[in-house]
Amino acid sequence: MLRIACLLTCVGLLASMAGAQLGSMDLLTAMELGLARAEFRGNGDSSVVGRIWSAPDGPSEVTLAPGTQFWAQLGGGLGFGQPGGGRGLGQPGGGFNQLGGGRQGMGLLGDNRIGLGGDRYAEVVLPTACTNIGLPAPTRRDVMVAVRCPDPRVARVASLYGQPGVYPAAVQVAVWAVANDPPAKPVNQYVQKAVRLALKADPASTLTADAILQQAAELLRRADVDPGLFTVFH
């Protein structure tokens, strides 16, 4: 009797633990298990939009890890960085040197927790950084397929987004460095534009191009990446 009672108790504990796990779950894992589905689309050069559904027995909250990669699918075909779809994140010749016809891939910034509520549904706007400098930004017409981050260095940089004093533009530069190692000219053009936008938003802004580049290098160091490996910091 004692053994049966212990067995029933253990079964009850396991059931309780399983229920607790379904309270919050990694979205990609939930999708692989058939417990959730999602549709993401482009939204310009700094975010993606999405709709997420949870199954009746699925999680009430989903999470997306920093660096989660969104690949644009044009016309229902393969996107850059997918098998057969061209060179992608962190690959030699990827990103800036890709052939035309593609859209930017986007890497998720920060930790994102999404509550699905009683109706098990949510619409979201997620902050992202471009991972293919030089390509057009994805639009609402472009379906974005979410996959786990292809490069842990990008994930570590992306996790620093939103911390006090961290410039979003510096995160973008650091992501580009790892993902594409672009030449200095397009990065400097982006940085100058970021400074102009900061001044437009706040005439008292003291943000400078040098400050953005210096912080980008520091973010890489915090992510255990040597900035000296990349062209823009030479």
C-alpha cells in the first residue's frame, strides 16, 4: 500500500510539473511540439510583427531567446540563409555580399516574454537588428520564418539590448560586425543617420558617431568577442 501511495504521489507531482511547464515555454519548442503556431512578417529595418496562437493544452506564455533569427521568405520560396537559399548569417561572403533579390534577415533583440491570455492569442511587435547589411528591409508582404540563432555570438550581443545606457544603434553595429563583417563605409553612414535621428528627437542629445562605435566595440567585448576581428573597428 505504501509503495502504491508513493507511486500515486510521484505521478501527481509529475503531472503538476508538466502543467507548470506549460505555463511558459520557448515558442520554437512549443511549435515543434505542436503546442503553438505563429506567423511573423517584416516591419522595416528594426522590428518584425507577429501573431501567435497556443493550442488548448499549450502554454499560456511563450518566450523568444535573444538572437532568434527571422529569415525572409520571398514569394513562398527559400530565403537567404535557408538550405538552398544563399549565404547567410556568419558565413563567408554572407550578408553584405549577397546577390540581389533578397531581403534582410532580422535577429531578435533582448529577452521577449509574450503572454497569450485567456484566448491563447497575441499580436506582437518584436525589436530586431538587421543581419544582412545592404539588403532591403522586409515589409509586411514578406513572411519571416523564425529559427534558433545560428551564431551564439550574435545571441550574446542581442541579450545586451535594453540594458541601461545601451544605444540600439550600437547593438546594430555589433550585430553587423559578427554577422557580415561589412566595410566601414555603410556602417559609418548608418551611424551618422542614427546621430541625426537622435538630434531630431532631442535637440539636446549629445550622441556622437564615435560614441556609438566605441560602445559597439565594448558590447562585443562584453559578449566575449574581440572587436579587432572586424573591419569596422580597424
